Amino acid sequence: MPDQIAVTLPDGSSRELPTGSTAGDLARSIARGLAKKAVIAEVNGVERDLSHELVDGDTVAIVTADSDQGLYVIRHSTAHVLAQAVLELFPGATFGIGPPVENGFYYDFELPGGGTFHEDDLPRIEERMREILAESQPFVKSEIGADEARTIFADHKYKLEIIENASTDPMSATSERGEVRCYENIPPEPRPNQTFHGHDGFIDLCRGPHVPTTSDHLGHFKLMRVAGAYWRGDEKNPQLQRIYGTAWATKKELAEHLHRLEEAAKRDHRRLGTELDLFSFPSEIGGGLAVWHPKGGIVRRLMEDYSRERHQAGGYEFVYTPHLTKQGVFETSGHLAWYADGMYPPMEMDNGTYYMKPMNCPMHCLVYRSRQRSYRELPLRLFELGTVYRYERAGTLHGLMRIRGFTQDDSHIYVAEDQLADEITGLLDFVLSVLRAFGFEDFTFNLSTKDPEKYVGSDEIWDKATDALREALDRHGLEYGIKEGDAAFYGPKIDIDVRDAIGRSWQLSTIQADFNHPEKFDLEYVGADNERHRPIMLHRALFGSIERFFGVLLEHYAGAFPAWLAPVQAVVCPVADEHEAHARTVADRLREAGVRVEVSPADDGLGARIRRHKLEKVPHILVVGGDDVANDTVADNVRGGDKPERDIPVADLIERITAEIRDHA
């Protein structure tokens, strides 16, 4: 056997190492700093532990803690430490699955006797986790036969289910020989309460890879909360106890994340919706179904009116479709085949089976098909503020962000093939200009391409549509990511995310090409050659849904809507009763100028009223006293200002506020 092996690094260079060297040895041979930051390695494109032995000819990349890939591993390994701590602290407990998720990780547990975790359990679990980290327990990979695995995990029924079918756990795997892959954390001394037959340490079914030991990169975490979760996400299965945590590569990143969470809690649209009297979810109506209060209704109406104005100016035709339809429409569209689990149960009536509509697109296709179409009519842009109904599991509902009944600002555009690129370019302009009007300026773009295993339409039309989407992004000089194989089966798409005031990203708008619906509904137009042709259909949701966009706006502005959207744009506060007549005159003049204004009677102290209206986030709190009555002036407490501006002529104030509203400031 040769004494040396040669491996290739990401830059194409070659490096020689002694035979038997590991990926960790390679990192140490390159630089001490790299070895310190190393988490795992990619060997020939496959993620491996740093203990993985290299062979001659391998191509190797070291994955560090400051990368997304490295952070994923850190969170995965921290989830194992959480499971170990819980099983040691709660005798008789068993565990389900524990994957990394965005910003952290979770693990599902079942406590004996139907017990539940409490928030005050989390510090104790954290303390035990830190003890495990300090012990520098190695993560040791092994691959064992299924029968041996059943013996080891005999006391853990959910793991036994996974052994029978590893595909039910995204973090588990079987080897090419059909063996079960495990990782064991070996403590310096045997632990009490271990329930893994034949093993003194903690062991879990896992595909890996992991950090080398519990003391490597795992110190920057915090357990966040406890929730219920059904096993396998099925309400018919037992409800487990889920502990969520967050983990980061550095102390600074953890602190920044916790600060963002504090800010997010202050901006939670559910809390603000109640505090500002905007909307509610009465239990009598059912989960995921919102009712809009007058103030929330004002903001929603303004959003919808603006959308209508922009669509009318953009050459869209307005259509309206019913909330339910016979099942044949959804059989034709394919929704019953592809989307039945997301639809409400059917209603049997005297002349057939009906469904609440989960989407508007099939009915728009029927509008298109209602008569013969000419190439002269294309592009045909149909628009509807259409309410749809989708069944969401109770555990997934989240205020206005995840809801069962919602209204989409839904557009379906029918184009000839040679119109596709220009139409998509125009759509991108349209979408970005509307999002900017609501105060968003930071966007992320992703282009999703064909899944080679699941698509309809020819390769040629897919290539043309994908090129048209790419060309539209390139024409705007936009940077964008490529999500290979992530498109729906019926066409490629552009997803547009916005970043809010505290840096969170929200996926809002989509421009989606569709070859499926025109085929399914046999849509045609007569071309200039007098032949029949199939149009291409573009789906375009700008807000996504009115409800979700409202929730994002509410959190983005922390309830302090810009003046043009604020339900109350100004409130007039007389200092005392004798000033109320002038206050009402000022309010009337503002109202005549189109300002939404209220008068706050002097039935409470002025300071208390001003504080109350600041909490209501009113853009302009106007105060009138004796001098103002005499001089036809007001004082303006502008939202966010340090002190009021006094002695403003009422006419000047009206011009100022109306300009602010007109300019969407």
C-alpha cells in the first residue's frame, strides 16, 4: 500500500497526505484556523464526518461553521444533545424525530403517563445539555443490522417504526447493505436511566454527519418553547411534546437572533390586530377564519382599491367567479388528483357534487373558453380579488399568515408564445412597483426550473418559458438564485421575497408559467394564419393573499401604517371643553379634504389622551387650545417626533397631511 494519497481541493489544487488520513487531518494540514472552524467535509460531493478516512483521488471540501451547510450540522448535532438530556432527566421518556429547521432545531418526545413539559423545564434541560457539551462526548457513527437495531431501541416505539421505514424520518438513513445508520454519544462514565440495550451512552438513528464531539461548535444555543405535535403530522396519531431551540455558530449570532425575536414579538400581527382593533378570529366561526373590524376593514379596502386602480391602469379585465363549483371543474384542472388533501370536503346537492374553490385559475380558464378567441385579444389579462378556501391542519394555522379562507389578488394572463418574454418583463415591472408603493425596497428573486421527473409539456416549451423568465430578470439587472427542479409540474416560476424592517424575508409574489391548464381546458386562439393555437397561461399573485400581505405589512410597520394606509390619519384633541367646537371645525375641514379624522373629547386629561392615541399609532395627534381658537392654528404631534410643532395654520396643516397621503409617504 502506498505511503501517501493525493486529494483534490475545491480550487483544483492537489494535496498529499499520509495513507489513512482523515478529513480532519486534511483541514489541519491546510491551516490551523481552518481546522478550528471545520465542522464536516464534503468528499466527492457527499457530506462526511471529519473522522472519515480519505482515499487516493478523493475530491474534498472542508465545511466550516460560518457556512449555511455548517450551521445546519451544528443545529442537527445540538438536537441530539437535547434528546440525550431529556432522556436522562425524564426517566421513561421516549423520542420521535429531531431535525434542524430554519433558525434552529426541534425534537419530539413522549413523556410517561401522558406528561407534558412546562416552560420552567427548559432551563433545567439547558443546564444538562451544557454539562454534556463540557464532557466532549464524541459522535460515533455505526451501521448495524435491523434486528440489532430493534433490540437496542426496544424501549422506543417511534424509533422502531422508523427502523421499519427510514423514509419516515428525514434525518435517518439505511446503508447500501440495508443496515441502519446510528450515531452514539459516549459519555466518560455510564449514565443512569439509559434505555438503549447494550449501550451506556445515548444513541440515535441518524444519517449524519455530525460535529466531532459535543464540545465542538455547539455552545451557542437556547431552548425557546414547548408545543404539541402529532406523530408523523397526523391528527389520528398520538400527540407528542415538541421542544424548539435555536443554535448558531457564534455567541454574537445567537444574541442578534434573540434580539430579532424580541422585535418580532413586539410586531406580532396577532397581538397588534387585537391591540389596534383590526381583526379577530372568533371561536364560534372556526379556526383560520378571520373577521375584519372597522379599522382593519379600512386598511383592507385601501389595499384592495389600490390594487384595482393599478390593474385597471395596467390593462386588466375584471372578472368575478363563485365560491364553489361542481367537482368536474377540479377534475379537469387536476386539483382533485394533485391537491385533494388541501380542499374542503365535497357537498352533495341535488344536481351533483360541489367543492369550495381552493384556487381561481380553473374558473378563469372557463371565462377564456366561453367564446372563440383571436390573437388580436392577446395578451388577455384577467384579474379577480377572489376568495378561496383551503383546508389547513389546526396545528399549522397562524393568524393571518396561515389561514383557511382568504382572498387572492389573482391574475391569469393568456399569451401567445412570442409574447411571453415581453409580458413577463412587464409583469416584473408591475409587481415591483406595487410592492414599492407599500414600502418594500429589498427584494430577493428565485427562478425555479423543471423537475425532470415530474412535468407536463414539451422540453422545448419549458426551455422557452424558463428563458423568458430569466430574460425578464436579466433585463432588470437583478441578481437571482436558481432552484433547480423546484418548479411545479406545469411550468417554471419566479418567486419574489421581500425583506421587512427587521430583516426577515417573506415570500409574497409569484410569476408562474403554466402549460397544463390551457391543455386541460383545451384553450385555443385563432392566429394570424387562421390556424388554432394553444396559449400559454401566466399565474400572477402579487400580494399572495390580502390577509397574509396585511399581516406582513402590519409587522413590517409594527402597526404604524404610513398615513395613506392608517385607519385614522389624524385625531384632534381639545385641551378643554371650551376648545371642542374649534376642534370639531378643524376635524370637519380635514374630513372635507379627504382625511380620516376623529375628535378626542376633553373627558380625560390631555396627556392621557395623547398617550392613548400614540399607542393607537395615529400619524398626527393635533392639539387645540385657547390661542389656536383665536388664531385658527393647531399643534401637531407627529408620530415618532420628539416634541409637538405649535402654531401651525390649519390651512397649512391640511396641505401638509393631504400631500403626505397623496405621496404615499
